[in-house]
Amino acid sequence: MSNLEVAPPEILCGGAEAQETAEVEVIAPRDVPLGGPRAMLVRRTLPTRQRTTIGAWCFADHYGPDAVDQSGGMVVPPHPHTGLQTVSWLFTGEIEHRDSTGMHAMVRPGELNIMTAGTGISHSEVSTENTRILHGVQLWTVLPQESRFVEPGFEHYVPEPVDLASGGRLSVFLGSLTVEDEHVSEPISSSATAYSPLLGAELTLQPGAVITLRLDPTFEHGVLVDGGPVCVGPEQIAMHDLAYLAPGRESVDIHAGEHGGRVIILGGTPFEEQIVMWWNFIGRDHDEVVAYREEWQARVEEGAQTRFGLFAYDGDPLPAPVLPGVRLRPRG
């Protein structure tokens, strides 16, 4: 989504009632190509040098709206994961998912597909032939130590959107969220499986709407702006930027301008374990990640049956990049 106005209007944020102590850290995305000469570009806001996680959210790619006949769409051949969950959420388009557990599913707008890698999984993601515009987010969460060796699996969940009297619509796809609104008397919750305290939601706002979210003060939060700009608390946040809110806040106002807005809300208790995150693997030390890479390469080069499994795909799997010449260092 691109704003083509020469002099786009500002939104009036905050005011006399704005909390002076409310600080919002803004994380700008970087463009990352997803392989090949017609690489689909994504905007990545996690991880960055500024911040590597928000709760257990450790990866956030935001893409589109892209015309598939120009971008080539999403074509991601079989590739591996360990120690994480992938969270797929679309605004427009359709993606075909296949994985080594035998799952074959479609990712569609407003429907959550969550894949748990656990001990190891491989999967492919390809936009379907009838997709003209592709637009959405791809998110990862790191599994905590006590859950990182769970069996791989896949879950599909369709949240029921809630229309808000204050001029918006809220879909909670992970965790639970409370909103101050006369149409809503209790928290809006998801039954999708998470392995640590997490929040994931989509909020759309009508022009000029102000939505007040009640926050868990033990959580840190991120607000990724898909359509806007919008104000997050006292700060105007541009489209594609992510606003970070530290723990301790009990509420925040999301304020849309004259064109309305849409945001993805992420949250969770700060993730305090050290991890090594390299390519598609999450481990706890250098040697563990090296072993994962060797197993994946055995699958790529020899067709070996490894922890990452096999499944039908018309094409070659992605080879792992070459490891750096230094030991991978934990972060967190």
C-alpha cells in the first residue's frame, strides 16, 4: 500500500490528556528479497539491531499489496525450521502450504495457519494461480526451552471478527485482548496453541476512529502499521513501521487519520532465554545449529530421511546458506 499524496496530512496525536511518560520506540523496516531474479520483497521489522524479540515474537515480515503478475508472487520451495512456530496471516490473496507432517492447507485472509516446528519440520509456501494481489504478514515465535522439542504439527484457526462501536474491527488470532468499547464486555480470545504468553491480533480502524486497548502490563507490545499512518499513544507511526511499547503500560489509544488504518498487534512477556537464530533454525548454541544444517543438507543433497522429513514438491528444496567463518553467538 503506497500513499501517493504529495503533502499527506498529519494526524493529531495525543493532546492535553496524553501520558507524558508514554514512550514509543519506532522500528523502521528493511527490505529483504525472498530469493531469485524476480524476488518478492518483504519488509522486515524483527529481528533488527534495535530489537530482536517482542515477547516470544522473533520474526516479522510484512509484504504487499503486490501484483503477483509483476512480483512473481510467493514461491518458497521446501525449507526447514526448528525451535519455533510460524504464524501466517493474510489480508489479500491465497497461499498453498505443504509440510513434512503430511499437511496440505491453504492460507486465506482472516484465517490463522500456525505451524509448530518443534524438533524439526520442512514446508513450502506458494501463492495460488488465482491470486492477483498478495498482501499479509509472516511471523515467527520462538519456543521456550521446555517446549522446543515438541512434535511438529499444524493448526488452522478462524477467529470471529468483532465490530467495535468506536469505529473498528478486531480479530484476535493468538492470546487474549480487552478493548474499551460498548459492544465488548469481556476479553476477546483465541483458542490457537501458543507455548508462551502471547498476543496476536488485527485491528482495522475507520477514518478518525480512536480505539482504546487494555494491555497486560507484564507484556511488551508491538504495533505494526499496515494502513495509515496512525497514532500509537502520542506518536504518529508511518505505514510499515513498527511501534514498540515496553512493559508497564495498562492501555494505549490507537488513533486513525482521515483515511482509516489497519495494524497488527503483537505482545508477550519478555523472552529472557538466550537463543541462536540463524537462517530458519533456532537453537541454543552454535554446535546445535551446525548439526541442524548438516541434517538439512543431507536431505537436500542425498534425499536422506532426517528430522525434517519429506513431502511431494515439484522442484528442488532450498539449500542452506554457508555458515559464517566465526562461531554463532547467542542473543537475548
